[in-house]
Amino acid sequence: MASDEVSRERDPFLEAVGRVTLAGARLDSSLRNLLGSLAFEPTLIAYANAEGTDRLIDLCKLALQVREVPPEDEAAVKRCLARAHDLKNKRNHVVHSIFLPEEEGEGFEALKPLRKSIGMSTTPITIASMEETAAEIEVLLSDIFTAGWNARSRQMGAPRIPEPTPGEVAGKVQQGSIRPSTRSGRSAPV
């Protein structure tokens, strides 16, 4: 049988772990972009490229202390940084655990070694909880972009991104606002 014909069984649990892992990597990238919005200092940004989530959060807080940002924008950035810290902990719980199937049900037990002991501690983790963590990070990415944009919009002379209305997701393009392109590559009139 050729290797193309071999089908692999999908593992929803491992797919959820992967989604959390990728969302966490995108969170770090988003925090680097936020740092660039808050403190356009090439040396600092280059230094931040090798940093982890905790250090990126600290660098963003430092940038807020050095740069004048309108109070409402500073508060929005601080809220995003607090959420990033909490979600980093949730991400790490998933990414840095050893998993063992539960005896029944669809959940898994996440085994984490206890420090300075021989034993293991266990906490249940489910596919649904991992999917929820990945979704929370995705929402935070949009909020970080909005907070960074608004913190710098006055300096750039650009319009602010308005807060979403209840039930609306920030940063989503409204239907009908993108014009289909014509063969020439120009936008067609709407």
C-alpha cells in the first residue's frame, strides 16, 4: 500500500492541544506588535523577539510607563495584558503537561510533576476546555490589536477603532464593505 493511501485516524484531543499551542504562539506575536505600537524603539523590539510571554507583558507595561498614552487607551492595554497573563497560564497548563486518558468519559487527566517530590499531581482537562482557551486567545488577539492601534492613533493622525457593540466581534469586516475586484485588479463599484 502506498503511503498516500494510508489514512490516519484523527485525534481530536491532540488537535485541541495544537490549537492552544498555535494560539499561544500568535499571542506572543501579538504582544510583540503591541510593544511596537507602544514604544517604537527598534532595539527594544529586536530584543523582544527572543522573549517569552511573561517578559513581553513586562516590556509592554514598561512602555506604558515611558510613553504618554491617553488614560482610556492605557486602561484598555492594561486589561489586555492582564488577560494575556491569565491565558498564558491556561496555555502553559495544556502545552507543558503530560496527558493520560481518564478511565471513562472523553476528558483527559493532565499530569504535572510535583516540585521536589516523586509524586504526580493530576487535574482534569477536556477537549472543550482547551477549545475554549484557544477561542479566548483568538478574541484577545483582536482586542490587543484594537488597544495598540487606539493607543497610537492620535500620534499617527489615524481614526480610532470604535468599541464593538454588544454581540459584535471587534475587528470583523462588515459584510458588503469589501468590493469584489475586476479582472484588471481594481475594485468594482458597489
